Amino acid sequence: MNEKPDENFRARVAESFDKQAAMQTIGGRLAKVEYGVVEIEMPFRDDLTQQHGFVHAGILSTALDSACGYAALSVMPEDAAVLTIEFKINLLSPGRGERFLFRGEVTKPGNTIIVSDGRAYALSDGPAKLIASMTGTMMVVRGREGMDG
């Protein structure tokens, strides 16, 4: 991580997030952007479920990947972007809730590779329920045309 955060990191994360059609498709919205931590919220929708009525694992993976990637982007200098190069997800409980929270947090910053960990929670009445966890590896990208955060 940069020792001193880029003071525009929140705006860069929000601008990039707004361009991401995948998040728009699933109804994801930024709920929190801090240095090294990003949270995305998503409502339950029937069109995001698998055959048993739970939110599909691919949707959970997509949202967690974005939360982890944007957490990584938040610690990068202004001239850098990130791409996911690997992730591992553990599906801990069915995706059942009124809405969902996906939290990504930088675990190991770096100049070339960043590791972020994510947690997905189902939210309804009562306490949040942990339904998935992810570890993602992000590659820092600089100087590639069309990749500016």
C-alpha cells in the first residue's frame, strides 16, 4: 500500500465502479469506500438465483471479486489499475436473504501483486449471516491503453 493514500482514491473507485456494467446488471452499489476496504450492497432478486431459489454462486463470486478488486484499487497510485489474476471462494451457506453485503479488504499490498480477502453476508431481520469468503490476487497494471483505474 502506498504509505500516503492518494487523496482522490474514493472518487477513482466510484468512477470505475460506475463504468462496470456487471455491477449495474446485478444491482450492486457502493456502500463504503475506505483506504483498503470496499463494501458493495446488492438486493435479492429472483433473476439472480439458481434452481433452488438461492443467489447463484456466480453472482456471489462476481460481487466478491469486485469488492476485493476495488479494495485493491483504493491503495494504488492514480496511474495504476488492477486486474484479478486468481481467486478462491468458499461457499459457506446458501445465498438467502433480503439483501447482501460484500466486503473486500486488502490483506497484502504490493507494487506488482495485491492480495485481498472478501466476505459475503446475507442480511434480513436479525444478525448478518456469513455466506461466503474469498481470497483474491490482483495484478497491478500500469501503462496499458484503456486501463486507467
